[in-house]
Amino acid sequence: MKQFAELFMNLDRTNKTNAKVELLKQYFLTASDEDKIWALTLFTGRRPSFKVNRTMVKEWAAQEANIPMWLFQESYHSVGDLGETISLLLPKNQTFDSDKTLTDWFHYLGMLPGMTDEEKRDHIIQAWMQLSQHETFVFNKLLMGSFRIGVSQTLVVRALAEATEIDSNVIAHRVMGQWDPADTTFEKLILDKGENDNASRPYPFFLAYAIEGTVADLGQPEDWFAEWKWDGIRSQIIYRNNELFIWTRGEELSTEKFPELHFLADVLPNGTVLDGEIVTYQDDRPMPFNVLQTRIGRKNLSKKVLEEAPVAFLAYDILEANGVDVRSHSQQQRRAELEALHAQMPAQRIFNLSPLIDFKEWEELANLHSLSREQNAEGFMIKRKASTYQVGRKKGDWWKWKIDPLSVDAVLIYAQKGSGRRAELFTDYTFAVWGEDGKLVPFAKAYSGLTDQEIGQVDYFIKRNVLEKFGPVRTVKPELVFEIGFEGINESTRHKSGIAVRFPRILRWRKDKKAEEADTLENLKGILEMYK
Amino acid sequence: MPSQPLLQFTGKSIYCSVADAHIDPWIPVDKAIITHAHSDHARWGSKHYLAHKDSEPILRLRLGQDISLQTVEYGEKFVINGVTFSLYPAGHIIGSAQIRVEHKGEVWVASGDYKLEDDHFAVPYEPVKCNVFITESTFGLPIYKWQPQHEVMSEIDTWFAQNKAEGKASVLMGYSLGKMQRILKNIQLPDEPIYAHGAIYTLNDRLRQAGFDLPELTLVTKETDRKLFRGALVLAPPSVDSSTWIKKFNPYSLGYCSGWMALRGAKNRRAVDQGFVLSDHVDWPDLNRAVKETGAEKVFVTHGYTSIFSRWLNENGIEAGEVHTMYGNEDENEEEEVVQDAAVASESYEQHKAKLDDEIENTSKEKSPTGDLGVEGGREL
């Protein structure tokens, strides 16, 4: 555990990619195979759930620290990270000499699910008493934390590739899909000894960068395909060994969530992997994303939901055909293979092709681009006909050309402290526009879009202009105006404003504007009418 | 009719109306009693100042050579219109004091900023019995619990030794006044020269001239041969990390000494290689201990986590109220300082030094040129 805690703290401390890769590599070269697989579990977001109630853990920690709950909460708001807060509040241990390994701690935590609350409490406090402050922090992360320390899967893959001297594309593929640290080993999974029969394993997605400059810079139009960029869920559909698997880009196995697509198990040839977008689809066109959103989080898909938000799969690539990995074929060739497959399929509306856009000149494409919103698309994907299907986000062959966001000028009215790197700074903002009654109506929360320097300035303003406190939320004197961009807008009964915007973010700080000059709810409703 | 409290929070100082004297006023007044020389407590423009004698060199450097300043020893009593004042060590920085105010048997103590641990440079904190205690709460949350000083200092020693072995400069940032002297008194000093930024160099020089036992520092100038920085210790104020000044030390490791380094978020935001948790303010346990030791029946909580700490005291049977002052910068920026373009500062040093020497020799009536160098100010945006 000491080794892992040290790795964790060191990773956390640096923001240099190469330094992170080096730290991970050293870890993978020196840690035991057992620990490595657990570390990998954490870094790839596969931390098992130990069924502990965060509220109870907070209460236990407050009791141990001998402070009232409100003071615990205040501390938490300042630190911004629950695991860290607890590690700072617990009495300092005089003797912490536990030599349990990372694996040992996972086994220790693995005992929790069967326990009563009382037993869980003792079990966890017992652990806290054996660990140093840093170790307690890492332990808390194992117990219930999100593992956000700026280590992307790509970095882990790079480090593993360097440590094992295996090609990084191969490693990327091996760490994907469904595996459980409890019944695999580092050797099987990464060194691929006996584990290559993993039928559900998806391929790493090829991701695009936003286009730089104009499309004309890409060269000859005839070298490129263009497709609509759909606003749905990027997914891979796998049919192998007579079993269907649907993976989303977040590497979540979501087969059960899309019963409409289960018929594919009866029609796809064995050894097929398709890449495409799951969208809600009606009257031969995709519906807005918020319709899809109504069913994403649900455990039970009622008949009503299935009727109101039916999905379809818009395929745009084929990665495996008849059990053969075809990612090295050209985009053009894969498209032909995909079309040939699709031609044999029934229910072509539910398993549909993402159409190629017909254009001869870039100018033509640019004209069509402005029609994206009407198609419920976010713009175009532009793919080089000669390109292979690559791993992760790569520049050069796939580009996304998104439409400009919609935007309004809004007033900052609430603020809350951030977490992690931004703990102690007010970085989470709520913005409002003017309602008909002359009052500010909140309509969006946004976190990102400001530079560190601007964040500092806004934070400075907020700290001196707090009107009220509600728990961690501060009401701020309505004075600062920001241009808020968003990708989509929809009616909402859940929000006071009656509208919900998608992907709101700060485009810029309008220091030139006074609060009175911000946009009105009427302006927002106007945008809504335009894109309904 | 209830009589007026002995000390009042007027919005421009902590004010004693009977004596017509202000403690740490943030606007110019007639009589200013200064707890310590940090810029958020010792502000410019008052007619007469009174402070502990060890604050004198810095106050004159920062507020002007010609200010009207009366100095006293710790424990020395002086009476203004029947009110007895005396200063007691606060342990925060050199010359820092708690102001004890006594009138008709009632005792108030305004403690300014303080810490309980002996830093081997400032005279250590002494608890003072009082009826009413005015305390800071910069780190008034139970998450703040300092390690013993010697542990932090040995972390610094280890970091420096490792950088030296790797041929890197160790650029150590911290508040010029207080933190840097504390570091110099507690780390293992290298045999080689210790380099310093102008802000720190000037202070150190002044304190040495005033007879304080501090090692000699070497000023970093534009002309300093960069090769000399290899493996050297370089002391710098906290604002240099985003300046071009720091580039000349490449390759270097960047360390930062501050109480805020206790939190990962703050540490990562600072993007330093090494955060050392070292503060000249009381941590949570010491804050509680200090309040208890005064025996005060009422406590006023100023700058920091005022509402939280006063609620905590009230719940624990000590009557407490929160007071808003302009000390500190709410709960951020314990030690931000304005150091104007550091490179320019170094360049203008020679010029400045000449003036400085003149002043000391002639005790000239000319206004000191402190605006250029080593002046710390509250961060104004």
C-alpha cells in the first residue's frame, strides 16, 4: 500500500504527462503482479463497489475526529474531496506500520458487503487506525472515491506498453471490456496468456479532434467522407460466439439498456463489430438528445419510455468482419464492407447507416453545415477515405466540425467552491437571465471556460460580494456578466426557467456589460422556438 | 445605559475610544498601535505609530524612514488617558505582539496574528489572561493540524540535498517577512551562498543591520552567473512562480512553504514540485488551546474562518462573535504579496541599495524608496 500511496501522491502532484507516464511505468515495473492488476482496475475506472453509505462514513469519521457534523461538512466544503477531508480530520496515528499491500486492502474491503452497519463501521475505523494520513486518503479512495487524478486510460496504456514492451494499440485493446480483477491476473490480461477468448472485448474507439482552421485546409474534397455528427451515444455493437454486446464510449456494457437492438443477435454474422451512434429515432430522423436522456439513467424501461423514446443504431464503421479485425482497411473499404452488410439486414430503420453527405466542393459542405441543427446533428464528421481505424484521439484523419454554440449573456448569481485542484476557490457558478417580472431566473450551471487568472479574479469578487449562504452555496451580488454557450436547448418542467440547455459553458467574461444588459428569458425562449 | 466596550470594531480599526487609539488601523489615524509589520496590519499614513522595538526596522523600511514611531519592550506598560497598554509576544514574526488593553479592571487582548510553536527567531508566544480575547482564525478548521517544525525543516533539508545531488537549483518560495527568517533559522544552512530575490534580500539585510542573527544572503541579479545556481538554494517570494525571473534557475525544483499546502487542491493549483506545510498562524488545536489559556469569557473572531470558529466556541461554552476586518484576505491568500516585476526589482537594486545606505548614514528626511522593492501589500485587483 505504501508503494501505491506514493505513486498516487506523486501522480497527483505533477501535471506533466511524461512524468506521469514515467511514474506509472516504474510502478508497473516494480509492483507485484497482484498489485498491478488492482492498480489497473482503479486507473481504468473499474473500482468495485463496496456498498458503503457515504453519509454513514462521514458520520463515523466525524465521531472519530470528535467534531459535530456541521463542522465536518464545513471542512468538507473547504477541502472539496471527501476522502482527503477524512484523512485530515482523523486523529493522527502514532504508529502506522501496516504492511498490507494494495491487494490485501482490496481483500479487506471485499469483506464489507456482507457486514452489518455496525461491523462495517468497526472494519473501516480499524483500517483508518493503521494508516498514515496519505494512506488513509488513498484507502478512502479505494473505499468510495472517484479516482480522478489526471491519469487517462491513454496514459496508463502508454506506461504499460513501455513497461511490458508490447505495442500500445494491443495494450489498449487488452485493457478494454469486461474483466474482473478477482478472476484474472496481470499475466493473463496484459501479457495475454489464455485470455484472448474474451468475446465481449470492444476495440478502443477512434476519436476525432475539432477541426483547426477551415475545411478547405484539409486539401482535396474527393479524399474525404463527410457524415452528420449525431448527438447520441457513441457505441460499439459486438456479436461474437452467438452473443450480443453493446458498449458505450464510457466503456460501459449497456446491452440491456437497448432492447430494440437485441434482434441484431439473430441477424448479424458471428464475429462482427460495428461502430456507430445510438440515437432516439422517430419519423426517419433522430430526436433531440434530451429525449434519449429520459431513458439513459433508468433501470426499468417501461413500455411508455420505449414508445416515447425508441432508439436506433446509426452505423458508420465496421471494425471486425467475420471474426477478422479490419481496422487496418481503409475507411473507404470499411464503408463498402459496412454497406454490404447493411444491405442484407432487416429492420433497416433500427439498424441504419449514417448517411454519407454528397458534396463536390468544400463550399457546398459549408452551406450544408448550417443546416445541422435542423437535422438534430451537431455538425459534421470528416473522415479521410484512405485512413485506417486508429486508437484513441489522433490528429489528421478524423475531424469533427461542430456548429457554433448557441449563446446568451447571463449574470452570475450563485457560486460554490470547486473540488480537487480548485478546492477553496469558487469555481462552480450558476447563471441567470432576466425574467418578465424583472427578476433574475437561474438557467444554467457552468464550471469551465475561464482561465486560471480569470477564476482567481471571479473568486476574489465572489468572496467580497456574498449576499447569503446556503450550505456550500453562496448568493453573489448580481454584477458579473458572462457569455454562456450551449449546444442544445429544450423545454423542461424541472427547471424554474422552463428550459434546459445542453453542455452549458462559459465562452467569455463580458467585462464590458453591466448586469442590466444581460439577456432575458424571452431571448432564451426565442432560441428555443427556433430549434424546436 | 450600557457603557461602551473597551475596544470597538469600527470598520477602520480596532478602536479604543477612551484612549482614542487604534490597533492596526487600515486607514490613516492619529495614534496607531501596530501588532506586527505585515502589510495588512501595518498600513501607511498614520501620524504616530507604536510597536514593539523589533518591528522598527521593517516598519521604517515599509512605511517610511521618517514615520513617527515609538517602540516598547514586551511587558512594558504605557498609559493613555487612564487606559493601560502593554505588548506581549505573539510568536508570529519578528516583533509581533498581542496588545493587552486594561481599563478599570477589565482586560482585552487583541492578538493580531499568532502561532504557539517557537520558531527560533520571533520571541515565542505567551498566553495572556484576559476577559475578552480577539483572535484570528486563518486556519480555523479542524483539517489544519501542523506537523512539528523540525519535521518540515528536515523535509526541506532532504529536498534541497536531493536537488543538489541532481544538479538542480532549489527555489523555495514563502512569505518574505516571517517565513524566510524562520526557514533560515531552522534548516541546515549550506556552505555555499544562499541566493535571494530582492524582496527577501532587502528584508534580510535590514534585519542584519539591526543586529539580528541571520545568515548573509546573495542577491540574484541580472548579472549573476547562472551556473552558480546549479545545486544552490534560492529564496523567493510566492509571486515569482508565474514570472520570467524564475526561468534563469533552470533546471530547478520549486518548493513552497505555506499552511495552505496542507490541502492537495491548493498544492496542485500552485503547481509546485514540493509543498511544505509551514505556517506562522495557529492550527486548529493550538487555536483552541490559545483561547482556553487566556481564560477569556468572551472571544471575538477576526480574519479567517470567523463564522465557523465562533460557532464552534459558542457550542463549547465560550461566548464568541465574528468580526469582519480587512486583515488577511478572507480565507485565501495567507501570503500573497505584490512583488512588482521581479526582474526590474533586481535591476533597480543597486540604485536602491545606494539610497538605502545613504539613508542609514544620514537618517535623511527623504521619503524612503520602499515602493520599488520588497514591499508587500494586500492583493489588490
